[in-house]
Amino acid sequence: MNVEELTGKILDNNPSMDRYKLALAVAKRSDELLDGAPSKLNIDPHTIKPADLALMEIAEGLIVVKGFVDNEE
């Protein structure tokens, strides 16, 4: 999946999140990955950019962006 498709998937699944909030979440997770946090996906972090990996983790729902996720319960 390319960046545009991942971004669209995330924004469709989280109506309260906009592109700015998503960019902040991706930046924060990218920093964590660069600081040595393990990836939540079975992908070698050395073969993909940290920002792309962060976006993939958020799109798969492996990273919850607190304050931006809608609860429909």
C-alpha cells in the first residue's frame, strides 16, 4: 500500500483525526522507532523509512493515537 492509501485508510477509520493530527502521530512514532523502539510489524526496520513504518503501524491499528480515536461503544 502506498502512503496515500494508508493515509486515506487511517482518516476514513478515524473521522475525528485530520491530516495535521496524523502527521503529529507519525512524527512521534517515527521518533520512537529511531530511538530503538521495536516495530509492531514483522518488517525489518532497516529496510523501510521510520515514517513509513509508523504510518503502516497506525493504519493497521497497532498504534492507538490517544485522543483522536472515536469510541462508538
